[in-house]
Amino acid sequence: MRIGELAGRTGVAPRLIRYYEQQGLLTADRAPNGYRTYGEEHVERVTRVAGLVRAGLPTKLVKVLLDMEDAAAAREPTCPRLVAEQLAAELVGIEANIACLTRSRDTIREFLTRTEHAALLSEAAAR
């Protein structure tokens, strides 16, 4: 498939897919005409990368994680101490973000519950 189809299937813009490739997060095959071509495995990879980036991980750390996953799949040693330290430090930030989002969610929910718009909460949950 070409980059436009990959973008459509993953919800990730073609420009961002090219950026992922520049960062070493994705390797496209090349057709004889030089166009990038992608297979089903690329759909999963782009979806995974985009999810990690949306979760707040920097692309450098995403690369480290993906390399470790690839090594684990090949049954190679996967996590040197330096990488484990980077991951542990990133986890602290992720936990802080989750706590902040949880507080924001709870504040919004509490506010809506006290208004005449409380029914919106059940409507949103039904979606």
C-alpha cells in the first residue's frame, strides 16, 4: 500500500509517517519507482508508534522501546540498565500526567453533576 492508504488506515498524517521514518521508528520498502510501499505490519507499527507518542513518550524513547520489543521477539537481551533508568524516569512523568488528568476528569464530572446538564454524563458514557 502507499502512504496515503497507510495514513487512512491508521489515522496518522502522511507527513507524520514520513517523520517516523526519519526518526528510525519505521522502515518503508521502496517500489522500483522510488515510492514508499507499506504492508500490514506497517499498519500495526504506525498505530503503536502513534499511541506511544500520544501517551507523551518522546520519539527517542519510543525508538528504544520498539528496539527492545524487537529484541525480545528475537529472544535477545532486551533492557540494559541505562534504558531501564530512562524508562523509570519516563514512568514518573506518565504517572504525574495520569494523576493530573484524573483530577481534571473528576472536577468536570463533579461540576456537571451539580448542574442541570448532569444527563450529559450518561449520554457521553453511552457513546
